[in-house]
Amino acid sequence: MKAAILKTFGSNLAIEDVAEPALGTGEIIVDVAASRVLPYSNEVFSGERQYLLDLPAVPGPGAIGRVRATGPDATRLKPGDWVYCDPTVRSRDNVLAPDITLQGLSVRGDGGMQLQKYFRDGAWAERMRVPTENAIEIGPIDAGAAASWCAMGTCLVPYGGWVAANLRPGESVLVSGATGNFGSAAVAVALAMGASRVVAPGRNETMLADLVRRFGSRVLPVRLTGSEADDRQRMLAAAPGPIDCVMDIMPPQVATATVRAALMTVRQNGRVVLMGGVGMHGGAGLDLPYPWIMRNCITIHGVWMYPREAIPRMIGLVRSGLLDLGQFAVTEFPLARANEAVAHAAANGGPFRMTVLKAG
């Protein structure tokens, strides 16, 4: 079968014939239909991000595809079923603190590397092998819609944060980073879950206006000035009442003062979700005031990715029409043009824009 292979960091992907994946117990073989190309894939493949990967490997985090073969422990899935291939692979021998690898993208720690050496190949191939629990049925779809369903991978990340914070219908929320790739998805997902208002701060007024155009008056844009105290007051003034929950999903290069200004708008007994990149490139930490956290009974959730049960719930949001994956403009490339797809994704990232590789 054909696959795109990253042989060494800093090299182009090689499009070559590779051996078919072999089915083992506890595994599913999937015929890949479509897979996202992350906007920062070029930074991973060049080595700039210093992600841990045992090379050579087939990249590609997550996919939409059809079941080709199942192992003996699969009792519901059958060949031909459409599935979402969840890239978050967890070890099975530690329920409380499993090791994790993001199949086809990165690993976390030594245990994650051990997992990646087995589930080393991601979705940028005609077929892939995933753990049985990572193939989640999405129900019948048209083959032409597979690329749009890849947006699940973007939306699931902030959805995991909202689930951790127990977002309830009717609550008011704020998304710090609302004009970014994952932040704009966080706005869409919060509204789909029933948030009454989403305060959306940012410096890009064009992007802020686009969020209002897409979602209407439930989005409350706030133009940031760079002054921590002033920006906090502007965000509070934009909200129609207390802000119940704040999610930060800012990238690493953003100043901690910008993040802190947003987080400290949350009401007494409110919740804060941290999903961004503060401190990942070194520099100052977040430095939230201890007395403010304690006296206001603030709950802080650090969230990476999402629980597995979030996936069928999100499929339900999509199937019901509450979450419209059609908001995402998709540019498709065939597998043979994977290197062009990586370059296109880097140059054309941003809210509701997605580059997809079509393997089928």
C-alpha cells in the first residue's frame, strides 16, 4: 500500500509502498478516507518543535475511514462501518495514569515512546492499524463528506476542556484565544453545548467580526489593547453578567499578562480551563494570585486532549445539527501530494480552515 513516510527530521515526506498493517488482538484495520494536516505539521517534521518520535514513521494524527478488519474482541464494529480514528492512544495497564501517544504526531515520556514504537504509523497511508477502542463509529456518511468530518479532530480538543469544566446550558463563558484555530472551534463548541454567551477577546478585529457573522449575537467580541487591567475591564464590560467559565487556549508565544487578564474575569465559584501553551517555550509562568484563587473558590482544570467518551457525544452534537462541521472550509490533497499539503496547511491555517489528505 502507499504511505507518506517521515524518515528523518528535516526531510521531505517520502511517498512509497510499505507493508500492509498486520491485525492483532485488540486492534482494528481501517481503510483511511481522509486525515487532517495540522497547520504546524511542517514545524514537527522539520524538528523545530522537538516532538518525540521514533523514525521512520507514517505521520497523520487521526482519520475518518471505514473498517476493513476487526480483532476477536470487537463485537459491534464490522467491515464497512465508518469510524473516527482517535489518535490519542493510551496504555491499557494503568487506569489512573496511562501513558499516552498521539499516533502519527508525538509522544509523552518514556511510556508514550514505548507505545509509539508499536502504534508508530498514523493515518497518512491507505490503511492504518488502531486499538479497538480508538475506532469510534460515526454512522453512515457519504464518502465525499469524509474530509469535513475530519474537523472532529479540531473540535474535540476544546470540547474536552468544556467537558472537564462541566459546561452547562445557559452559562456565559469566555474563550482566551478565540481568534485562533482551536480557539474559534472552542467558540463553536461552547455554543453547540448551549452556552448563552461567549465573550471572544482578541486583537484581530477581522476575525472577531467573522465569529459574530457566523454565530450571531451570542458572540461578544472584545478588542484587546495589551494593557492587562484595561483588557480585563473591557471583557467584564462586554459580558451580560457573571462569567461562569473561562478557557485559555492561547499559543506559547502569547504573553502571560494577556492570559491572566482573561482568566481573572471569571466569577466567584467559577471555573478556569487551561489548554494553551503558556511556558512551553520557557519564560515567565502564569502567576495567578493565590488569595484570588482561594478567596473566590476558583476551580482550575488543566486539560490535555479529551476523554474517550467525549467522542460519541460530539458525534451526537454533529448528527443533531447543533455543531456544523460545514463551517470549516476544506482544501483537499491526494496522498501522493502530501508534501504540498503540509506547505499549504502552514500557509493557510487559521479559524475554520482545514487542509486534508485524501487516501481513498
